[in-house]
Amino acid sequence: MKILLANFAECPENLHFEQAFIRGLKGGACVPLDIIHDFRFPYSFIKKLPLPVGGRRIKYAALADLKRELAGPYDLLALLDFPKRKSCAAAFVWLLKNLACPRKIFIANHLMPMPGHNPTADIVKELKLLRILDTAYILEFDDRDLWTGTGLEAAKIFKRAYGVDCRYYRPGGAPGGNYVFSAGSAGREFSGLARAVKRAGLTLKIFSDAKLPPFGAAVKDSAEVFPLARNLHNLKSAVLGSRLVALPIADSHINEAAGNSIAFIAMALGKPVIIKRTRYMERFIEDGRTGFFYEKLSALNLARQFDRALSLSPAALKELGRSARAVILKKASLDAFAARFAREFVFKQ
């Protein structure tokens, strides 16, 4: 068995996935694994694991070079997401269509890109190229119809839970400080959150790439905003240093899983989370035990949840953190998915 993992979509989540994938392969016999990617940022805050014996990392530069590098046969090709850079489109299509390999599997670690947002995904949709696949794993809250539009047969689509690297995101360090942490760009409304934080006597730290309207004079001195994409290496420490994490999801935002990535990271780190109640989030948060829900987004409703969270004794807060992490380990662990994938497609012969 020899595996090629194509990890062209540069982002820390996919490097975390790569590490979980490597750990998943250690549960059985030695399996050579080659990983190809075009990452330009070193992501040194994520410690790279050594590959299994016989494996190698290949830095993508050009298609001709790639063809020479991949001269040997593979038993399994795992394509992780669509490439973000247009320069990788040709390599992705060539791997999909022409790599000599009996099994080809796509693993989505993000939602299907919308038309015009990803050149490779647009090409794949137009040519219906995913018909070539044996299997595709998509996120459970994604739209299956968007994927069948790529030529992928419905019977080959399997839904997977969103996963967090619980090895990296683990509790530690000093108790939280006197700020509330929030993050995200789509569907967020931070103004009411800023007022609720001010009322609670705390400060607010936000990581977001959205263009935010200015805060009112009453709260602007107690809120700091940092770009999200340029501070991913600071995300873990920002969450760990907070008193709690609050995610102000707009009532009009229809994605029931909105905010789940930051919420799950916070829960894995043992931090209390305040988030909008949805059917999706109710699978992971039990109100008052592993986090807190608000029904409608308003400064008053957020303030009520702050009062509940801040009234917890140190012992109760510690128990909530343990319970929250236990839920993520059970229901949203990246290592659990990688281990299951290895059992089903690598070690099961």
C-alpha cells in the first residue's frame, strides 16, 4: 500500500489534517505516504510530524516536475479540498484524471466553494470531473446537490463531521484573563457583543477579516480588532488567554453550523462558549453544562449569558471545560476521522 495525499489548499486547518492523517497511519503496518502541497507560509506553530518510513513531502512548483516526481505507482490518492491557488489547477486536474492509481478519494475539509470563488472548483464543475472518484467525504452541513453538480454520483458521497486537532488545541497555561474572545468574518455582528462585554466589565478581542462598522464611543476603547488571516498563529493563545469565547451570529445567517470552528477550538481548549442555539449546535452544547446558548442576537441576550458564565465558581468552570472538551473528543476529533479513514481505506484489505 502506497498513498499520495494532495494537500494544495493552503491553510492551517489542512496542515492540522495532514498531521492527523499521519497519526492515523501509525495504528497499523508501515504505509509509505507521500504528501504534495504548495504551502508558502511555514506555519511553524504547527509542529510537523515525521512521515512513515518510505514517505516524503513534495513541494509543488510545476506540473512537468510533478509528473517526474510521481513516476512510481500509488494504491490510493487522497485529494484534500480544492486548491486555493489558480497555479495548482492543472496539477489537481492531472492527478484526478491521469495519475495511475486504482482508488481516488476526495476529502472536503471546507464547504464547496461558491461559483467564481475557486478556479479549480469551477473547472471541475464545468467538466464534471469528480465522476472519476471512488468516494468523496463532504462536511455534514454542506449541500449534497452542490457536489452532485461536479459529476459525483450521489451514492459515492459520504458526510463527515467537522474535526478539530485536539492534540494541538488542548488546555494549558494560566487561567483566563479579563477579556472575551470572538472571531469570524461571515454572518457576524459584533456591535451588540461589544456592548454586552462592556456591561460585564470586560474587554473584547476580535479576530476578523470582515470590514466592521466603527464601534460607538461608549465601547470603542474596550474592543480590539485584529485581522484573522494574519493572526492564525496567535489563535490558540488568544483563546487560552480569554475568560470566555462569544460568537455573535446574525439572526439572518442561515448556516446552522456558523461559528462551529471557533466554538469547537474553544471547547477543545476547555473554554466556555456562548453561541446561537441551532439544531446543529445542540448536538455539541448542552446549555449550562458544556456551553451557553442565546436564542436571538442582542446585547441584552448576550449579557444574560455572560452573567451565567461569569457566576460560575472556579470548580464549576473547570468542570464545564472538562465536559466541553470531552464532547469535542467524542464528536469532533480530527484524529478520530483520520483513524476511521485509515481503518476503512488503508488497513482493511
